[in-house]
Amino acid sequence: MEKLHDAFAHRLREAMARAGYEPRPAVLEREFNQRYWGRPMTLHGVRRWLQGETLPTQTKLLTLAEWLGVEPQTLRFGEEVTKAVRARRKAWDEGIGYQEREIFELFLKLPVPSRNVAREVIVALARANALLPLAGSR
């Protein structure tokens, strides 16, 4: 866990420096609180981010990323993860056409019980076409 926190702190300090800000708690506190509409962060709280002791909540991370001009997932997880996400998204986008997108959108609009029925139909079709092992044979 410490390694993740330390890596985030490093990325936060680098992002601040690239954006032209000195990576110091007083600077981070002032600039963050000017942009965040929730409860203000304390000097001690932002120092803990910079030292790798804690991680910001998702809403605070979004504020930091917007202020510093980086993608939230890059700030939180690093460029390697962001590249992997982009590659998966690109493969997904290139692999489906208009009709499939329309079906997915309709599926997401269905109430949960209807989604479960649709899922069972798809699983049955996948098993019938040998795309999934038969139930109980796992």
C-alpha cells in the first residue's frame, strides 16, 4: 500500500512542477482550495498527499487533475495504466459497430430483472456455440 501512495505522491509533485507550481504543501493547499467546492483541505491534509501518506478521494482527485492538466487515471495510477486503458478502449471501439452499440445502450436502459434475463439468454447462446463451458463443467 505504501508503494502506491508513494507513487501517487511522486506523480502529484511532478504534475505540480510541470504546471509551473512549486510542489509544496502551502502552494497545493491554496491552489486546490481555490478550485474545490467541497470542504477545504488543510495544510496537514495536502502535506500527507505530497508525502505519500494518504490518497485524495475521487472528487478531490478530479479537481487536482483538472487543475494540473492531467488525466485523473494518470495522476492516480500512472501512465502505464492509462496506456493500457486506452488500448483496451480502442480495441473495444474498433471491434463493435453501430448495431452492437445500439444493443448495448438498450441493454443499459433495461430494468435490472430484464438485464438478468438478457444476460441468461446471451450466456445460453454462448454455451450453445461452444464459447463458454457448459454449466457445472467448470
